Amino acid sequence: MDLLKETINREVKKRKSQYERAKDSDATHKKYVRVVDLDNASTPDAEPSTLKPTASTHAAANASAKSPKITDTQCVSDVADKPLQLASSEVVKRLRARGEPTRLFGETDHARHARLRTLELSEEKRDGQQNEFHRVLAQVEEGAMLSDLKRQAQMSDDSDTKRQHKLAALMAFDVSDISPSLLRTDVDRVYSLLYVYFKRLLYEWDDYLGLRGDDERRSADGKMAAATQRQSAEYLRPLFRSLKLRTLQADVLARITEIARHMLDREYMHANDAYLQLSIGNAPWPVGVTQVGIHSRASRETINANKVAHVLNNETQRKWIQSIKRLIRFAQTKYPPTDLAKMAG
């Protein structure tokens, strides 16, 4: 321990002496000392160069003086003038996710934001944009190979058994009470029934695809169908979370209830119409514009909440609304109506 303290004290004294020597040699007496000056101060035997400037040196100096230069301080000042696009907590989270230090020595918030932006641009150039469906398709192919190996080894698949038990438990629920009238009297029951109904359809879809033959499963169309089901299951997770927490908007809940009621009645054409009302609406401005000027228009009262395009709210909501459309298409395949005119395209 004493040896360590002596070594640290010796190094501190050495650094202080180098700093004082470099500061005395600088005629401008700047606040900070450069690393180059510290290196020169650490080698006192080294003498400064006594070469006389030549004509070519003068010409190069004049040319460099005439050409405009962009210094680091100018770049930092230009970045500092712009407002930050991300919060500090978000910048720290993204830097930690990439294994980068959250703040360098003497780094400002704007410089840290610029460093994060540089890292993100380099990642985009290196990786590029990835297709989510191709990723899910690769997972499906990997799962198919794993199931084939288990079948050849005569191993029991616990996931299939658990899925069958969950489907049997969901089938025990009676969801025939889903209706807009029940929505006005008992909202909590509607939330529970919608969760059970869509979850059951998702498991039935998976079970329906699992009953296909090996040749059909390994075909291109079979892999695409399995990837679509798996992608829909991922997209529907925010909807199931909102149904559990009972945080859906009132107009969205009403449209989903209407869709489920029509699907139970096998009125798939009406279910598709309700889906269109939920996704894009029928307003003149479906993006949700309610005021296009400073003066009130005569048709402004026709724009209300149930005519807004909820599919344009955010990307997450667009995905699970699109997945509801896929569930409608599957339901009319497994539970076809008596009249073909009731089927949606």
C-alpha cells in the first residue's frame, strides 16, 4: 500500500511539474494546456526547431490564410445553436444500448447529441433497412426445421401441448354476448370478452395452420401463411395489453365491438365495413383535420371523433388494426357464411 501511494504521489508531482513547465513556456498564458505542450515539457532536452522559413513555406502559409477554414469551435457553436431533438434521458439510453459512453470529458449536450446522430447514421449505412416480414419468415423456417428434427427424434413438443390447453380454456368461454348494447351497460365485460375472442381466433389460426400436410407447410405459400400468422400475433400484443388494462379509446372500442359482433354473426361484409370505418373513416379529411382555416366552415360539424382515421395515429396502432383485418379473413375461411354474398373480398 505504501509503495502504491509513493508511486501515485510521484506521478502527480511529475504531472504538476510538466504542467507548470508547459504553462511557463506558453507566451499566451491560455487557460488550458495542450497535450503536445505537455509532451514537449516532459522532454526538456528537446529543443525547438530553428529552421528558417523558406519561400515555399511563406506561400503555403499565405494560401492557407486566404482559404476559409471551419474550426471545431465553429462546428460546436453551429450545433449548439440548434435545439435538441431528443431528451437527455433518451440520448443516454440509446448510447448505452450501443455500448458507448454516455458523456465524454468536457462534452456538452449538443455535442453528445451530434455524436449519437453520427453513430446512428453509420449504422444505417452499414446495416440498411431490414424487412420485418423477412425476419419473421426466417423464424418460421427455423421453427419448421426444429419441429422436423423433434419429429424424427420422436421427442414430445411441450409448446404444442400448452397451446392446446390454452385453446381449450379459451373455447370454454361464451363470447356470444359481445354487442354494442352490452358496451353501454357493462364496459368491463366487453373488454374481457373481446380479449378472449381475438385471443381464441389467434390460437385457432395457429392450430389450423398446424393441421396442414408437410408438403403444404414447406411450400412457399405455406411459409408465407405461417409468417403472416406469427407477425399478426406480434402486432396484436399492444391490443391485448390495452384490453387488459382497459385503456382503449371509446370510439375505437365501439368499432372493435361492432367488428366482433359481425364476425360472430358471420356477416363478414359488415365486419369489413366496420373495419374500414375504424381504419380510414369516411370524413372529408380522414387524417383528423378539424380546422383548415381561421374561419368556421359549413361542413365543419360533420368532422367528429368517429370519422377520424385511427390507422394514421401511430405505427403500432396501424399494425394491430391491420392484424384485425387478417383475423376477419381467417374467420371467414374457418367459419364460412351460408350466403357467399356475406363474405368480404
